[in-house]
Amino acid sequence: MNLDNIERETNHKADQIIDRFNDGLKALSTGRANKAMLDGVKVEAYGTIMPINQLASIMVTEAQLLQINPFDTTNLEAIVRAIRNDNSLGLNPTDDGRLIRVPIPPLNEERRRELAKQIGLKQEETMIAIRNARHQAMDLIDKAKKDKSLGEDEAKRLEDKIEAIINKARQSIERAAKDKEAEILTL
């Protein structure tokens, strides 16, 4: 790998990790309707397991109501069942034979604390991924030093750049987790 690419690749990996983390946070319920809440729901339809967004359009019609319009009404019951059976969501959808309405209940104290724990777990998983990205970059730098394709001063500068990228990513993750936790606990 080209030495200039180590910095670029680490930066790219860090950005991807942060984006995945932020997407995961969006999926957590805050007592308000959000289409991303259903991103993890998988529905058994047509003899296979499919993401819900491939079977229906999802709209936020009110602050605490999602409306799901199945592309094929024969999948209506399967969609309702999949949402109801997803314990991490804690939602109880209703249908009228054409549309599915999913009321988003206000969060109680117990659910808020449970969501705060989920944020902590997601944050720890993300920090592990960041550490792995740092470790991979440092291994490449060490290998380049051993191969004599990189001098000590250059290696030190590159290591400092990698550390700066990783520290910036950590701060971004910690800030996002803290903000989401505050949002959940103070609604």
C-alpha cells in the first residue's frame, strides 16, 4: 500500500464507522416517529427474508405515528407480524386491510434507561472498530519501517496523523452518543 494511502484509507474507514454509528443511533426510538426505526425489521415474504423497505413505503404522518403502505397487500400480515415480533422496538402496529399504522408510544423511564444502555453498547462496538482501524494503520506503518521504505521521522509524522484522525473520530462518536442519550433521557 502506498504510504499516502494509509492516511486516506484510515480517514475513510473512520468516516464509514462514524456514519454506521450515526445510522444506528437514528434507528433508536426517542418517542417520536422516525422511518429509520424500522430499518432493522426483516419480513418473511415470497419465501425469503426481506427488509421492510423493499416491501412497503414508510411515511411519518404525525409526530408519533408511522404509516406503512405495502406494495402488495398480501404481505400486510407478514409486515405487521415482523414489527410486532421485534422486541427491541416494542411497537404494536394495526392495519385496516390496506395500510399499517404504527403508533409510537411515549417512552417510560424503564425504556429510556434500556435505550441508554443500547447506546452505550453501540458506542463500545464502534470504539472497537475505530481501534481496529488504528491498529491496521499502525501495522502498515511498522511494516513500512521494517522494509526501510519509510524513515523514522516520516513514520512518526504519519503515526501522529493517524492518531489525530482516530482521536477526532472518537470525539465525534462520544459527542453523538452523549447527545442521543441526553435526547432520550430528557424527552
